Amino acid sequence: MPKKYYRIVSKGDSVRRARIVAGLTSADCAAAVGVSRPMLSSIENGAGTSVTTAHKIAGVVGKTFEVLFDIVDAKPERVR
């Protein structure tokens, strides 16, 4: 299986803001997505996540993937 050279990360504070606007606590949102509350907190704070989890979060808070997440190039620099 080829290595992936990208990370899916929250755009700034967008996930947290969308969750709050949707009226969800972190515990409620995490349960709806199927992750732990600490994992949701990590994602809100910029930790990478899977495409599947990112899409689940977007669906739960009523936003699109593109509004909430960035795809960041994570390919390591080649050392000469």
C-alpha cells in the first residue's frame, strides 16, 4: 500500500465553532461521530484525522468538508 502524503486538518477554529453553532457539546458531537471526546478535541485543535471521520464531523454539524477542513501536503522533504 502506498504511503499517503497528506493530512486532513481543521481550518483554524472552524470545527469547534460549527459544533457550538449546531448546539452540540463536545461529548454529544463525539458520540454522534463515533470518536472519543479527547479525539474530537484533538481534531478541533488541529490534529490530523481521516477523510471518513472528517466527513462524519461535517455531516453532524451541518457543514461541508471543504468549509471545515484543509488538505495539507505532508510529503517529507527529500534530503540530498
